[in-house]
Amino acid sequence: MKLVSVVILVLCIVPTFLSGQTTEATPVAAGPQTSAQAAPPSPALQAAPKAAESVSAANQPADSMPRRYVELWNTGKFEQMESLFSPPVLMVSRGNRVLLTFEMLRRVITAWRKSMPDLHFKVEETIIKGDKVAMLLSFTGSYKERLFAGTAAPTPEIPRTVRATEMLMFHLKDGKINQIWEEYDELRMRVEMGGSWHTNQELDAATARASKPATEAPAAALPAKP
């Protein structure tokens, strides 16, 4: 009987002892998890999105960013503008080399679209060679506000539509725009915006007429330009 009682007592104590060990081990295992969650992310993880973005841009077709640049002019939406470029960005326009800033580009596009609210560029031809992309474009716009000095102010009585062409060349870095060369037909734009040109003789004569008293008879009109 004593032996049976001892066996029963051991069987009752062992499960209780094992249960206590399991209960005590549970919070110990949770400790490192809580510590790991509170730890700040490593610099490598923080840099991962930028690296992924760069890899993504490099894996796209070479003319992806140049075409998005053209759409920037067509829409005037600047939310994603900075994602197109790999700064510092240089622009060569009509022989002038400038550092292109986002604020400068925003200001120029806004001025053009204010003058021609329906401004639209169309990519006519594209040539890709390595990290360079060349584009031939045509563009149109209804002239609503003076853009260049020396042109006529638009009026509802004389509707004007501007039609011209442009050539762009882009240099890419990691798939993004790093340099732009542009040449556009500003002379044609000025003509279609009502611009006019005069010889020095005509300008001198106009100045002389303006300086004479109003009582004098007007000078004979100059012959028309050939």
C-alpha cells in the first residue's frame, strides 16, 4: 500500500512541475521578440527603396523618362517631376548651358501653358544610342497670352494657332535624365504670335516721327520691305 501511495504521489507532482516550467519559459521567449520590434531599422533597409527605384528606372526602356518629360509639358502636372531626373541636371538651349533646377522648369512650363493652355507636343521620331535618346517633336497651341516680347497681344478677333517643331537630346544616368540639349523653332513661333521685324532705318524713322510735335504733317510712308 505504501508503495502504491508513493507512486500516486509522484504521478501527481511531475505534471505540476512540468506545467510550471512551461509557464515560466513563455515570457522568456517573448522578451527577444519585443526587443527586436523596438529596434530601429538598419540604414541598409532605409536605403533599399531608393536603390530599388534606381534599378527600376534602369530596367525600363531607354526613352521612358524622355517621354515622361514630354508629357510633363503636355499636362503641366509636376507631382512626379523630380523622379524623372538624376541631379545635377544640365540643359543646353540655343548655345546657352544652364543648371536646370526643378523650380526653373516649373516656371517655364507654367508660362508656356499659360500662353497656350492646350499646348501639345507630339513625338515624331526617336533614336536611341546607348545612354542617349534623340527626339524630333512637333507642337501646337492656341495663342492666348503674350509669351515673347515683340509679339502681338492675342485678341479674340484674330485667333492664332502656333505650330512649330523641336529637337531634344537626352543623356541618361541610371535610366534617368541627366542632361538635355534642345533646339526649337522660336522664329516661327514669333511670326505666328504676330511678331514683326524692322530694319535700323525703319526703327530710326519711327523714333524720329514719335519725337516730332503732333502739329507737323506725318512723314511719307516708307516703302514696304521686299
